Amino acid sequence: MAKQKRISGRVAREVIRQFEIPRLSKAVMEGYRKLENLVAPVSDAMDLMGLEATVPSSVLRPVIPGARAIGQAVTVRNIKSRESMYRKATEKIDHTGSPDAFNIARRGDIIVIEGLMGVSNLGGHSATICHRMGFSAVVVDGSVRDPDAARKEGFPMWARGTTPITGKWRYDTVEINGTISMGGVQVAAGDLVLADDSGVVFVPFKHAAAVLAGVQKVAQKDINVQAAIDAGVDLFEMPQIKKRR
């Protein structure tokens, strides 16, 4: 019998939609890890399947340039608190669900947060904890703070921006491991998350294997095109080379 996950008590039990997310096979995960170029070819492959789920780095910016991350999504949704910030701060009323999300996640997972702008949805202490627990990254549609802590640990993060303002008293976590919105893209718990300098792509769980097969075709096509460029192929011949499979 699986060990029951502990909860912090900061959020109601029903906020946690599922304690275990669906898991992709090791073969599929390894196939994505072997990709030399990550987000762009996956985005291209998804286009050919009618799937649009890529958010550029102009929206979700890497905290550490040059970082890349691959993992399944453990999702968190935060909303602006209706309670008085002063009352929550002075009475230490905390409805943040990050500790529960961390406890649910496994090594290699990515914490994906639909959050608020202007206040921190994840700070330096949490980034350090995420690194210690072996998570691949954190992606936040909102603000984070203390980015230097993540940089010091070498822990990859993507976010809309940074702020010095704590969110602890200003937001409530209303859902963990449900479906959230990231840059206009719907992301479900268990979806595959890929991130690099160019942005973040969210691959729906049920399409992950098929997208990987498509990516491998796109990657080979890119290799053929680059080889033609290196060989000095005439510009007007290039469209025909790009059409070849």
C-alpha cells in the first residue's frame, strides 16, 4: 500500500485534487532528454498535430540563462486573497499550498504555478528546498522573489517577473494538481514540461509519445537542412530540401 502523503494543514484537503499524477514511461522521458534542441522542435511537432501549447521566453523568462528542464507537472493555482493582508500577517494566517505541492511531487518533477503578478509566488527558501528535493525546475505564471538564491543553487526557474513583495499574506492556494492556465495554455497535472532559453512548452500527457515521434522527424529534417546550408546549397533549392522527410 502506498504511503499516505502528509499535508500541512494550510489548505483544505479538498484543494488537493490528486496525490499521485499519471506517469509517463521511462522510454518516453529518456527520449525527450536525449533531444539536443528542446523547446523549438517540440513546438514544431505539436503544430503539425494541431496542438498549440508553447509560451515564449518574452512571457516566461528564465531566471538562469542557458538552463533547460524536463519533467512532469505538479500544478498549483493561487488567487488573490480576500482577507486583510495586515490581519493575515499579524495573526500568521497562511493559506499557501506550496509545501503540500512539494510533498506530493517526486524527484524530477516540475512545480508549475498559476500565480499573481507583483507579489511573490515562490521565494528563495522555496527554491532552495525544491533544489534539495531534486525537482527539475519551477515555472511560475506570475512573480517570484530572491532570484539570486535559485542562481546560487543552479536551480532552474521560469517566471513572468520578479518582486521584493511577499505573497504569503496576499494570495491563497485554491487548487493543487488540477488544471491551470500558464500564459494562456491549459496545463493538467502530469503533463510534460520542457523549458529552455526560448520558452516553455507544455505537452499534454496523452500526446507525449506521439509528439516525441514527431519531434524525431522534425529533428532529422533540421539536420538535413543544416547539412545543406553547410554544403552551400543554392537558396532557391532550399524549399525542396525542407519538404523532404
